[in-house]
Amino acid sequence: MPRSSQADFVRTNERQPWRQRLISLVSRTVHWADRRLARGLRSFLGVLLIIGGFFGFLPILGFWMIPLGAALIALDIPPMRRRLLDWLERHRTDPKDRPSEP
């Protein structure tokens, strides 16, 4: 990797700490699942992600799966859905995370 692109890579990762990357991942996934997945399928996938998250010490799985699964389940519970979407809107900083306007 040439020096300039390596420096750009380091600067990009420094600007977006792990917390922001996790919020970005959850935001994009929640908006995708809200548009494309059926109600029961979202909950089922959320439960599978949470179960997989408990095995986060294994190489392929990760602890990031727990908040993502909880967010998918929250989409199917109306009061939790409002709270989740409001929270994601407040913490969103990356313009590519914003849902497309219909």
C-alpha cells in the first residue's frame, strides 16, 4: 500500500471510532430491514443475531450482533420502534446513513 493511501486509510478510521461505526451499521441495517423484510422475519432474524452474538468470541461471529438483533426486534414493537428511530436520527452523522427520500 503506498504511503499516501495508507495515511488516508488511517485518517478515515480515526475519524470514525468503533461506536460511530456500530451506529452506522445499525442505522443502515434497520432502514434496510424496515423497507424489505416482513414483520415476523425481522424478529426471527433479530433473535438469531442475538444468539449468534453470545458466541462473539468465535472467529466469524461478533458481539456487534447483539445490538443489531435488538434493533431488528425493536422495529416490531411500536413504542420501541419510535424510540429506536428517534435515537438513530439523533446519532446519525454520516450522510450515506440517511434513508432515501421517496
